[in-house]
Amino acid sequence: MSTTTDTDVRNVIIIGSGPAGLTAAIYAARANLEPLMFEGEPSSTSDQPGGQLMLTTDVENFPGFPDGIMGPDLMQNFRAQAERFGTEFITEKVTSIDFSERPFRVEVRGTEYRADSIIISTGARSIWLGLEAEERLVGHGVSSCATCDGFFFRDQHIVVVGGGDSAIEEATFLTKFAAKVTIVHRRDELRASKIMQDRAFANPKIEFLWNHTVVDLLGTEKLEGAIVRDVNTGETSTLDVTGLFVAIGHKPNTDLFSDVLDMDATGYLVTRGGSTATNIEGVFACGDVQDHTYRQAITAAGSGCMAAIDAERWLEANVHTAASATTA
């Protein structure tokens, strides 16, 4: 397939949207960098425009919205603000990159775009159970973020699926609101650290259902129950729950950057301490694609601001100054 090249060399290309990418776009646009953003594909679960908040109903912990706001509405506000200051959007998914020399190259469906700097904000996706009902019930009783959604399950019976530190942390947090939390784990022992296990075993609100997996979810407009199967006997039973939190891990959307950018053992991009800079000069990363600790909209937005400022300063020192000297 032949490739056409966009004639412009941009100051900055932003790959991925969500709170991090859109905040980076706002700051970059206000700095007159005229950013070009590839915001993803509407049909993609991992790279959809707006990121994970597009799957969230009520957002009550983002500052500035005392009555809360719907996740898609919040992301639309982010996007409108970035567009107002001059961000150019292309609603496509980047198919390949070439960071071997500057200007950097980004290819999308046979068209090549070039830029002097890159901001990566492709995020991370929750690993789900793979049930057909999950997609229908996400935001309607099914979640992957206790910090985001736990408040909505006050005095209810909640299931947490998983057995690692994340699952135990989610379950412990949810006991602040829930009447009871049942941890469903496919093994007969937890993978979580000893101190996390001790806390969970000592918590009177937490119960364990060992050697079970969730095989189906009940409800059409909201979660009404979970069907679980005993992995040893194959017998199924129904848990009368109104909330289910999947805590079996996250996967950063970094496949595009394999063997190009430094990553940790779990695939998250590595940035230099105190900045958003990657191992390639002029390439920056922000949001959940490089943050496996907090994974909140507000921290992602903050790192998006950092990435835009880092890119602006880097361009000024390495590109714009050189260009001025050349034309002087």
C-alpha cells in the first residue's frame, strides 16, 4: 500500500485522548503549538475517543462539579475546550510510528504525519472477564474502579473478582460503603501480599468465595446478580449482588511502542523522574499509559499538563531556538 505524506511538520502530535491527552492539548494549544491529536476510533474498546471515562456514568470526584457529571459529558467538555484553543482532531487510530529521527513520523491509514515532538496518552485498559453482559452493564453496577464508583454502592452487597493486591485493595476500600463484600477467586489462596491478606481476613465485612469464577451477569439495565461456577465441581449458583468490581489487572496500550520506548515489566512506559520525558528526546508520555499507581482522571489530567509544558520547553530549547538561529 502506498503512503501519502502530510506536507506540514507539526510542533506536536498527541496520540490518544482521555483526560491526559486532552489536557495536554489544551495547554499545548494555548502555547500556540497548534497540536494535532489522533483521538482513537469510536469502535475501539481500548483506544476510543475520550478514554475510559466514556464508559463511566456518574463522576463525582472530579473537582469543579459539586453535583457530579456524566463521564462522556466531562470528556466532551475537555474536547470542546481543546478545540476552542485550536487543537486539530483526527478521529483515527495510529497504525505505526517511526521515532528513529526527527521529525518523528506517525502513520494513520496510509497517510504519514510528521512532528518535532510527540505526546503519548494512549492510556490503559482494564482486563475484563470477557462476558457478553459486561459491556452492557459497565457503569450500571459493573466497574473496574472502586475509588471512582464505590460511593454509589452504599449498604449494598458487592462482589470483587480477583486475588491480587489490587483486588484486596478494592475490596477493603469498598467496605467503607458496602454492607458486605464477597471476594470471588478462582483459586483456594490469594496472590496478594501477606499484609494485604491479613487486613482482608480481619475485616468483618469481607467474605471469600474460593475456587469460583463468575460466568454470567444478570440484569438488562442494571446488575441484578452474578452467576458463579465452582471450578472443581462445575456446579453453578447465583449471588444476589447489585455491584461487581473486576480487579484482575490493567493492560497499558503500548503495543505500538514496543522495542522503541522503554517500558517496565508490565508494559507501562517509563518516564524520567519528575517529568514526562521518555528515553527518546522529544517524546513524552502522560496519563495511565505511564501511571500504574493512581489511575485517576485528575492525576491523568495533571500529567497531561506536565507533558504539554515539557514539550513546549523542549521545543523552545531544541527546535525553535535552532530555527531562529538558522534564519537570523
